Amino acid sequence: MKTNFLKNPVTACVLLFVLAFPVPAQQKIAQRSDKPATVVFTRVYEPREKAFSLLVPRGWQEDGGIFRVDPGMQGGAAQSIAAKLDFSVKKDAAGTVMIRWLPDVLFFDNRNMPAAAMFPVGSNYNGMTVYPLVPAAVFLQQVAFPYAHPQVTGFRTLETHPAKKLAQGYQQRINAMMPGLGFSYDAAVVTVSYQEGGIGFEEKLVGVIENMGQLGAGMWGNKGTFLIRAPAGNFRQWEPVFSIILNSVRLNPQWVAGEIQGQIQRGKIMLRTQQEVQKLEREMVEHQQKTNAEIHNDMFLTLTDQEEYVNPYTHEVETGSNQWQYRWVNEQGDVIYTDREDYDPNTDINMHISGFKRTPIRKR
């Protein structure tokens, strides 16, 4: 089989986190009356390797994180090059309100393989599960959802939305970073309902399918797959909170640089110079905002609940939600959103941190 995705050290790890970067909206939309009146967000790091940080509502829990597949284990070689992520941010231990990022996994489509009969669907080929290439919407329902929820009842697909702009964002990004690879992309947003643990849920799953084409010789995989869920009837209430969490993710540059170098070593890839690695990092940053804009356009469809604020400590422009009247921030990067004009977190006896200042909207 031809050399595969190992020729592309960036997409294996970095596109996993392209949801990270906020894109400001140019207009303010009507605020919702069904959201929580005040939400305190604390910036926390991914616990295992500090690969990224994000804002988490106070009192919520984080579970999982970066993990790595042992190449020495059966079926581990193909999956061991890049770091993988299985990470949840949830309101309670049961995850009744939750965001979960699912790992990127490589699959192998054997339909053009001369000895296809030797590797039936579900078998292992060079560390990859043999599975025919499917559209993103099918993957989310038939592969991603069962992985995330092995025991549910009453599963129903409510809506499937082809996310063409999201797929185009990935396509443009890979073409800019590694032109001529011949990869192609399909993306979708799927809304489902089901019962789990006696609770009815509504859930949206978002994901991209990467087809590695001739270079991959049958290999394909999922990219940037994540889900958000809330109890049925309450999903809309939590959308502003989901948006803040998704938009708050910040990659750790030191981790990214180390991961790219590690993938080069693990895949025995030879790049011409150290400057090429640095070029990849620069291109990653340059394309983040454009790709993220398409992610959020397709994620929330018509939802554009963002605003630009001026951080009173750094004086930098930051993007945050416009679904609350007031936004506060401290030097540690913790953020509070509230509709209460008389609320001051510095005098809140329930707060154990202080130094908050209100962040004004950037003047236009």
C-alpha cells in the first residue's frame, strides 16, 4: 500500500482542534429569555497533556482528554502516529448537558483491494478497521453515535444537514497546507433524539469525513467529530453556553509544535528543514479563523451569537457571547456572563476568586 496520511503530519493532530478559535459576528442578535441569568466560566487545561485550554462553566466537570495508541498493540500501528482526543465537558456526572469531542480514527475501504475477501468488514487491516467509505451523515449515525452511546433506546434521527461550507473549509485548508494530496471532504450536522438512563435527550452531532483518495489507497477517517446534548425541550436554553465553550478553546503552541515533531519522528517523515515545520505552524494559524467561521455557521446554522469585547487587562480584542448584557473577566482568563446590572463578582461571597473587570464592547 502507498505511503498514506503519514505524509501529512498536520491534519492528523491539528484539525482535531479547529473548533478552537472564535470568529466575531458583525451584528448583535436578540437575547434569549430561556438561558441561565448568570454563568461563571473558568479557564481550564486539557488534563493529560495540556494540549489546549477552554472555558468551562463553574461547577461543571471535565472527563477524558488526549490519549495515545500503543503501536506495539495489535492494530495499533496506523492509529499511533497522531494524538487522539476523547474529552467531555459536562454539567454533571451523568452528562445530562454535555459537549464531547470524539477521537479521529482511520478506516480502510477494501472494495478496490484484490484480496478483499480476506478482509471482511469489521476485520483489522494494518491497524485500521475495514469499513466502506460512507458520507459524514451516515458515519455520525452508524459509527459515532453508537461509540458515544452504546446503550440507548428510542433512537430517532430528527434532521440531517449537509455542511458543505464546513467541508469546503477543510478542503481549502488542506490544499493550502499540502497542495496536490488529492484528499476530499464531506461534512454534516445530524440532530437526533433518544432515551438514556431514563432521560430523553436531544443531541447534535457534527463531523467531517476525510477521503485520502489515491494517495491513501482505500484509507479514510473522521475529523473534528463532536456532539452536544441536553434534555429534550431544554436544548435551545443551553446553546449560548455551548457556543462559548466551543469558541473559547485555545491550542497550546508548545504542545502543537511538539506533536508535529513527534508525528514526524513516529511516522519516519523527512521534511526538508526546520523552516518547513514552522511554515506549517504559520499556515495553521492563518487558516484557523476562516475554517472556524464555516464550522460555526454550519454548527448552529443561523446562530451567530458573538460579539467583540476589549479585555481591560490585555487591551486585546476578544470574542465572546452576545447573549448576556454584561461580561466580566479577570487576569487569569476566567469569564462571567450575566444579565444582572447590579451584579459584581468581586463582592459575591460565593466567588473564591476576584479581580474581575467588566469588558466593554469594542467601539466600531
